Amino acid sequence: MPDQTSHKPSVDGLRADARENRDRILRAARDAFGVQGIDVPVAAIARRAGVGVATLYRRFPTRASLVTEAFAEELRHCVSVLDDGLADPDPWRGFCTVIEKVCLMQAADRGFTQAFLTEFPGQAEFALERARAEENLALLVQRAKDAGGLREDFEPSDVTLLLLANCGVTVGSGEEAATASRRLAAYLLQAFRAETATALPAPARLDLRRIGEQ
Amino acid sequence: MPDQTSHKPSVDGLRADARENRDRILRAARDAFGVQGIDVPVAAIARRAGVGVATLYRRFPTRASLVTEAFAEELRHCVSVLDDGLADPDPWRGFCTVIEKVCLMQAADRGFTQAFLTEFPGQAEFALERARAEENLALLVQRAKDAGGLREDFEPSDVTLLLLANCGVTVGSGEEAATASRRLAAYLLQAFRAETATALPAPARLDLRRIGEQ
């Protein structure tokens, strides 16, 4: 996609060339995080962006600032997916849609889920959005249970289990990862239905934060 | 477990100290493969075993010979799990038992599944065992479908999907990985039941070999 904004007059106090550098760094960071995870060396991102390491550090003094800026749009999308799910008059359908969409987001960009769930000291806004997303998810789970769609013995940790499993199947290229993710999510959503539930072994003690450690 | 065999008189032409070295290398290799995968540098295995790299190479001239020897016992176990599953008069129960056991084997030792599914040139015996295991699995799937237990739209690639998903959830320590694996396998087996099947999206084109590339 050609960058439509970099040649317009500056609106945020950056000169056009500085802005172009910034956009290039963020694109390179998203690509690198997606392939290698968010621990990829900053030097590798600078190389990918075609800028010097000093330029990168001037713009993004910490890894946290780079990660949160790189994923700002995905974060907003994730929050809106949850809001849409909660707004669905059928909570079970809302729950299924959220699970399917989040799995596809993870398939398309494994770096994002990892970024979203990693604790960055000093990134209060990111942490707040995450806390809100987790509360909304817990609310959606409860409503889906109350409506009789989701099985009673579904545990919050099962969301983590699903995301970890999804992370395992989304190893290939884009379309292949999406196909595997869709199939896995469909199987698991069938298993999560209240009407077909039979006894389960004990839930795993898996905090959502676990995904960030992958 | 203390090594009971290393001080007995040699039965396979190796002197006691050579035998001890060999056992120590195989234990170190299993540990290293389990943690870091089968691509771990040979030097790291030698270091872990407390032997020189030259000693290791004298005993195991190729990585393939080291991998196949290290996993010989697990391979036999895996083959016998499949044989037991096929011998079960209830094919659906046989299928479930195989899936549960293989998932737990993978949870206990991620290196083994990877080793089992990686092609090693010149390791004909390993390749033969693997081919036999895959045939037996395909036979078990067909019988479980014919008996009405397994859903008709279950695809061979769904076994790979399950093993990749299981690989994703078995990231923690031993007991934690086993708990997560049991929960995931139980959910998926409920989703695989013919009686609760509803429409699924297209299967992923996932060859079993894919696990070896993890």
C-alpha cells in the first residue's frame, strides 16, 4: 500500500521526511514482530526499515514505545471486535464471533497477540486497554453461559488454551494459517456448546499472560 | 532414575565406561531435544553430557543416528499405543485412547514428536516404523468412522491440526503441560464425535510432516 500521508504537510509536528522514516520503522517493526516475535533485536528492525539504529532510538527510545505504536491500530481493532461481540443481542453468537475473529487476527499477525499480552513497564494506556478487553471478555463469557449457549464448565483459562492452541496451528503462510485457524476455532466452538457438553478433565491454570511468553 | 545397566558386564561389545558414555550422551540428547528441539547443536549435547565433541561423534557419526537412538524407546511405545488402539473392539474408544496418549507423549517430550516426523536420510528403520504408524492411524480413523463414532467429515489433516494445537498448549512444565494437553484433547474429542457434528469450514492442508518443522 503506498503511503498516502508522508508527502502531505505535517500535522503532528514532524517534517515530511521524519514522518516517512517513522512510518517505515513502524511497518518494519510490525513485519519483524509478526515473524520473529516482539523480542527481535532493534538493530534488525532498523536494518529492515533501511534506517540507522540511532534514528530508530531517537524516534522510539524504548522497545515498549515501538511495540505499542506498531500495534496501536490492531489494538483498536481488537477492542472494537469485543465491543461488537458484547453488543450482539445473542450472547452465544457474540462469543463465537469474537473467538473466530481473534483467532484470525492471531493467525494473520502472531506478533500482535504477543504484544497485547506482554507487560511493558510505563505503558499505562496499553495496560488499560488490555484490562478493559479482558473485563469485556469475562462479561461476554458470563452472558453466553447465562443464555444457555456456552457450557457451564467453561473456564476463563480455556480462552488462553484456545489462543495457545491457535498459535500452534498458525505456523504456515497467511492463507494456510487462516484456514487452519478457522478449522480449529470451529471444532473448539462446537466443543464449547452447552448442548453437547460431556465431562471434562480439570482446567489448566493458564493465565492469558502466558501467550506473551511464547 | 539411577542407571542400572552401566556397571554390568558388557553385553553388546562396549566396555563399561564406553557404555556409560553412550547412555549419558543419549540422556543428554533426549533432554536437549525435548527443550530446544532436534536442531540443537551437537556441541551443546556433548557439554550437557560432560563428554567431548569428538567422543560424541565417534559414538554417533550423524545427527540422525543420535536422534533415532535417543528416541528408540519412545518410538516403540508410540507403535504399541497404536497397536493397542487398533486392537480395541470399540474403534471409537480406540481412537480416543490413541489421541489422548499421543497428546500426553507430546506434552511430556516435545522433542519426540518432532524427531518422529522429521525425515532423516539413511534412517530406513525409523522411516519404516513411521510409515507403519501412519497406516495404522489411517486405519483406526476409518474404523472409527465406520463404527459411527467419528464424524464423517474428519480429515487425516485434522490429526496434524490437533498435534500442532497440542504443541501450542504444552509450553509449561511437566504437570502443567499434561493438564493443558488433557483438557484440549477432551474438548477436541467431543468436537470429533459424529453425534454432535455440525458444519465445519474447509480442512487445512496440513501434512503430518509439518510437526517436524516446528
